[in-house]
Amino acid sequence: MNILHIIFSIEKGGAETYLFNIVENMKGDMNFFVLCDHKGGNHKKIQDICKNVDIIDMKNPFDLKAAKKVANYCKENDIHIIQTHFLRENYIAVLSKLFNPKIKIVWTAHLIADNKGKIKFFNKLFSGFVDKIICVSEAVKKSLIEEGISEAKLQVIYNGVDTKHYKPIENNFFKSKMSLNDSTLVLTTISRFNKEKGHSFLIDGIRELEKYIENFKLILVGEGEEQEAIKQKVKKYELEEYIMFLGYREDILEILSITDIYISPSKNEAISFSILEALSSGKVVVATEVGGVPEIFKKGDIGVLIPYGEPEVFAQAIVHLYTNEKVYEKKKMNSRKIVVDNFSLNKMVKETLNLYNELLNE
């Protein structure tokens, strides 16, 4: 089976993690191909795990020239299914059917739809020519139904994480390396710095938490356009002693190993790889009650859901976990199990492979 993934560029986000996981872990008689518009910040990683990575120019969602190139690429490489990841690639894949009508197309909906006007119209129109839309959460599925996309086209396949890699480990050496002592409460957030990820609200929450707990550190991992603004806000509130900016890191497992509570302060979230990775590592999570995040918490008692934008509630949630050891330990014991049972990489890969087979057998 030959599967072509089309993604505008390989960066350092959730869609790219999804793609890496599929390409690297789907076994059997499978050949993967990847088309990008240009080399992104994480392009080498996909080249390391996939031998068929190529570049084609995708000027806009209605680029017929690109669509014809995709169709020719599919014919030359005997592609059975195209899987796309964002709007531009979705439309170009559908347009490629003008030149290669028999190709199967899977859209992957990584985000909760909040489209207006023309985009909403064209999404509904173009969805009629795809074979299936993978929704990474029920919240994503609901948002697409509200846009008028046929429910028959939609299938929820939750993102999955590698539970063999993300597992509880002891790492006292790493804690000392980070200049943290054993009594320090370690909070961690791992995400790119943009407004949707809620860093500004998180800093407001830390400012409130300072009133109740003295010995704590917040570790922020990631990069992005909002990073400098957040650093300035930390400086303005005089919170420098409590917050560590680590930038982009590859040693996520080590960082999670010294984390006491994982924080997800997002304003919107379809489903969160970082939450699932933290849970698989045996961590308690405090997260905003947005998008598909509550679907994770419905699987077990694993932390605390809070409303977005209420710093006092955030602080009290941390204090509650910090001062109630039995409550904390109970939630911690549940964390890994809900990922193993519901959000494992094996489960995601198996369900996606089943979908591929179903499409080819139609």
C-alpha cells in the first residue's frame, strides 16, 4: 500500500508529531511518501524516517498547477491514498482528482473549526469529494458537523503517544542539573508560544500562585512568536525567580521526569499531545476545560480541569493538589492507565491502518 502525506511544511507542532508517528510506526506492506511546499524547521526529521520526501510549490489552496503535479506524482509512484493535514493541502488534493479521479483522499482535521464565510463554504463543498475525514477528537467532529459537513464523512481517531517511550522514570540527576532541589514544586508547560496556547493566562495564574506557595518553579518549553511578549510580562510582574524559559528541547522525557504537575493553559485545543505525553509519564495534569481536553479527563481521575482565564481558580487547583497528598497520589496512579487504554500510539496506528484498508476495499 502506497500512502502520500501532503503537508505545507514540517515544523514542530502536533500535526507533524502525528505524521512522524504514522510514518515511523505503521508496519506491514506500507510505503510512505511526503510532499511539502518547502523545508520547514523540522524537515530533516521526516527525511530521517521516510526515504520518499519531495518538494512541490503550493501557492494557494486553488493552485491547479500544484494539483496537476500531485496527480502526476501519484501516478508515477502508484499512490493509493492521499492523506492531507491542513486547508491548502486539502483543497489541492481534491483538485488533483480532476487529473486522477480514482485516488482516495483522507483529510486529517487537527484543529477545531471556527471558519467563516468563504472558507466555511469551500470546506463543505470540497468535503464532498473526499473519502474520509479523520477527527482527532469528538470536539473536532462536532465543529465540522456544525459547519455543515456530512457526519458520514467523519471518523474520530484519537491522537496516540508512544507509551513505551513516555513512561514514569526517576531522574534525580536531571533535577540537580536544572538547579532544582527535592522540595521544589515543579510545574511544566510544553507548547509553542502563540496566543491560543494561553501563556499569558498562565503567567497571571503564576502571579496568583505566588501568594500561596513560595518554593516552586514553572518550566516553559517551546518557541514561538509570543515568547518575547511573555518574557516581558514575567519581568513586569517580577516573577523571574519562579519561571524558566528552556526554548525548544528534545529531552522532553527528562523534563517530564522531574515534573510534579503538568499545566495546559490553552485557550483552544483540539486534543493535546503534550497532555497525553505527560499522563503517559505518570504525571498529574491541570488543564483548561476547552475543546477536546475534557474528553481525556472523562477517561479517569487524572487531574483538575479549570476554566480558561481565571487565575485564582488556577492557583487554587495547584494549591489543592500540593496540600492534599492522598488526592494527588490517587490522580497520579490513574494517569498512565488512561493513556495506555485509550490514547496509545498502537491504538491510533491500528485504527488508521484499518481506515486505509477499508477505503481500498470499497
